[in-house]
Amino acid sequence: MKDSLGGKSIILRLELQTETIHFGQLITVITENGGDVIAIDVIQTGPNWTVRDITVSALEQAQLEAVTGAMKALPGVRLVHVSDRTFLLHLGGKIEMKPKVPIQNRDDLSRVYTPDVARVCLAIHDKQENAYKLTIKRNTVAVVSDGSAVLGLGNIGPYAAMPVMEGKAMLFKQLADVDAFPICLDTQSTEEIITTIKHLAPAFGGINLEDISSPRCFEIEERLRSELDIPVFHDDQHGTAVVLYAGLINALKVVGKQIDEVKVVICGIGAAGVACSKILLAAGVKQLIGVDREGALVSSSSYTNPIWNWYAQQTNPNQLTGSLSDVLDGADVFIGLSAGGILKRSDVERMASRPVVFVMANPTPEIHPDEIEDLAGVIATGRSDFPNQINNVLCFPGIFRAALDCQATTINEEMKLAASAAIASVVAPQELNKLYIIPSVFNQEVVRLIRRAVIEAAIRTGVARRMPREFRLEGAL
């Protein structure tokens, strides 16, 4: 578990014989073994003993294990148990459902359930769109995964994916007041996933696909978008793309370059790489080269991955061939969505002056930012312990808040571009610098600005079924 300082932490429950061990000795032993005491709580006390919970943080798991071993060996100390604060937070799950109104008597019961609820059911039967007014559909998103590509853990299955989906639901609620429900499907069949989500769709105003492996994720999203009349958004693709483009808008301002003039190299043409490429092409990038295991993708070659064949036809106008190092020569922007350590300092040296370098592989970036700090005009990563974190959390709460509020039928490219511009605008011109191109996920302006910009784009492009009240009052669009 990571604490607020970027390390790991545990809680030690210790029974201390106060005549044998002094508290100062205990702290010294913890410190000598690499731990840092960040909290002390008294649980019980007696005439010559005390039970305390000691919260200890350290940079590495090995240090915490050394602290635990030292406590077991220390005279006058009994290690009652060790608790991991992350596991404690997950006990019983992290979310719950609560009614909006209490049921206190038979009259309440009849109105929320039977018999009076029948009138509401018939109103929806007569006019299906009333479901948005009279059920949770208007504010509810399904967060759906099959557990096939969870974080950096790979194919760990639906049960193990559930804590991640619960966490996503928490972020939806806290940041944008969207009610999201985690659904982990015990199948990795493309057809079964599509069919199941279609059957679930009547209860939800949007579908957030999450942690579904490539290339299946492309077909699943594409089919659902064409077969459902509610937004379907694969966050691993489009959330990354929206935030990346937001960061690039501001990064190019810092280095003084225009998006239609830069040479961009993307390494890693999976789900996120394809989505990032699409949004950059839509934004006006003209010279975009994708690189994967087989080197630069070119239209003159044929690939077993059908997505790569499509990609090669849309990019690399000068038909550059070769390795990542080969095509980086003179590049203005590097975007890494691949693996740690594949980018070398010598590669960055051969890029254009003041290059923009986004190294987003997690947990190890394509190159450590410290290695190229003197070369790069702007550096961004996917990590929270470096400046300029490209984090999907900046995107999905606001973009779904907007889609739900205008009852959008889809989330189109114009809405994504609008979300990127809104995120970028949170950083004021006077604040903008190489270490600050992207706002914090806790900046309260992010969701508000995304919501407005995305609703405007939805109305403008004809995918909004409802115009929120403030837009009607303003006579907007």
C-alpha cells in the first residue's frame, strides 16, 4: 500500500511491557530498520502494559518486513498483529447503496413499491424515455470489466478485478456525483460480453468499459456503440487519449510549437496508443508515426493485427521505417505507452530542440525523467510522484457527467476534443511552465469545465437528447 508520501505503510498492533521497553527504544528500532512512524494510537492500557497501534511507512516492502522482524525479537514487546491499511480499507468492499428517502410506514411502502409504484411503471411503459425521469438511469453508469487487462497485473479475472472497479465507482461519485456500479463479467468471450452489456443497458445511462484486453476491446466498444443508444466509453483508450491531448496542448505552448507542424512518435500501438493517435489526428497532427514490436508501422506492410493495418493506412505519411531510435530523429514529441526502459538518452538527444517527452509506462517509465531533464522541454509520466501526471481520472467523471446531463446517445470525437481543451484551460497562462501543464485530479474546476464544454459539443453535433436548463436560459447554441 502506498501512503501519501509515495511509500508503503502498515499498522503494527504492539503490546508493550512498560517496565521492560521504553517507547523511545521502540521508535529507534523502527527507524534503524528503515521505517518511519507516522501515527500512534492508544488501544488499551494497564498499570505496567499498553497496547498501541503504530502506523509505520517505508519506501520499500523489505524495510517494513525488517521492522516487523525486529518487533518480534524485541524484549518486552509482543506483536499482536500486522494490518495493511489498504486491505483494511477494502474490508466488505468500498461502496454501498443507500435509499434517497426513508420507508417509515405503509404509505411510504406503497408508493416506493406496491401497489402505487405500478402507476410509475405504466408511465415508463407508455413512454420509454420517462425512464430518465423516473429511475436511476439518468445518473447511473455501469463500470464493466472482464478482468483481462487489469492495471499492470494482466489477466487476473473478474473476481480480482472487482476492487479496481469499486474504486472507479468511488471516483465517479466523489468527483462528479455520478452513481456508478461495478460489474465484473465471468466471461472473456467477445460475443458474450456484448450480449450481456446490451441486456444490462436499460438500467444505465452510460457504459464505462474498463480493463478489457486488446484487440477485443476495440470490437466490443465499436459494436456496443453502434447497437446501443447510450454512451459507451472504453476509458483505457479514450480517457488516456483525452488527458494526453490536454497535456500536449499546454506542453506545445511551453515549447512554442504548433500542433500541425510537429513530428509525433507514439510507441505502443495497443488500445491506448490507437485512441491517442485518433485524437491527435483529429486535433491536426499531420506527421504521426506509430512504433510497436515490429518497428514503425507502414502502409506498405501487412500485419496480423487488423488494427495495425488500419493504423498504418492512417499514419506515417513519409513511410518512415526502422526501429524506435530510427524514427525519433528530428521528432518534436515522443509519446510512450509501452514498456519501461526502452527509450535511451541518445534517442532524446537526436530529437528536435526542446522535445516534448511523455513517458507513460507504469510503474517504470520508458526512461527515467531525471536522465533527460536537461534535454527535454517538457516531461510527463503516468506516475503521481513526478510532475505532470497523465491520469485518466481527470477525464471520465466530467465527460460522463456531461453525457448524462444532456442524455447524449454517444461520446463522439468532438466531445473528447472539447474535454481535452477544458482540462488544458484549467491551467492559467500565467501558471503554465514545464513542470505544470496538467491540473490535479482534485482541482474542482476540472469536472465543471469539462461538463460545460462537452455538453456544448454534444448539442452542436446533434447527439444530445436534452438541453440542460442553464443552456436553455442562456439561449446557448
